[in-house]
Amino acid sequence: MGSNAFLLSIIYLLVGIAVESARRLYPSRFVQRLSLSLDSLPARALELVGVMDRLRLDYTNGQILDYQARLIFAGTTIVIIFVLAFVVGMLVGSLRSYVERRALKKASHRPPG
């Protein structure tokens, strides 16, 4: 579970670095939209916990630099990925345990022979 989340985090961050590099070197409407779509997940999560308004204010006032905002978004994305991996792992583990218990229960009620 943890290794899959780690791999997904690495892939997401590499894609983010590639898109950010493309946005700075070859700005186009497609790359800009791709960048915004990558930023929407952490932005909504930060909005959900009530931090986005303050972050937006600090960014527009110049108190947070561009790279710092990117690091905050990257860290938020990594946390989201690991939380999702944990939740999915717990759900799959619970489902597997339930299925195994049912199978054992059926096997114990079966007459021998």
C-alpha cells in the first residue's frame, strides 16, 4: 500500500515538474489549463481545511513566493495520495477479512465428507 502511494506521489510530482517547466519555457493555453487542472486537487483540499484563503492572500501580497506555493501544493498532494491509499487499503483489507470470515463460516457449517 505504501509503496504504491509513494510511486504515485513520485509520478504526480514528476508530471507537475514537467508541466511547470513547460509553462515557464513554452507557455500555451493547453499547458496553462493542464497546470490549473493539476493545481485544482490540492487547492480544493486546502479550501476544505480552510487554509486556501489565507494562502491566496499571502501569495497576492508577495509574502509567499511562487516556488513556496508550489511546495505547499506538492506537499498537500502527497498527503492526499497517502490518505487515499490508507483509506483504500483499509477498505480492501476490511472487505478481504469479511470474505475470509464468510468462507470460514461456510466451511465450518459444511458436513464432513
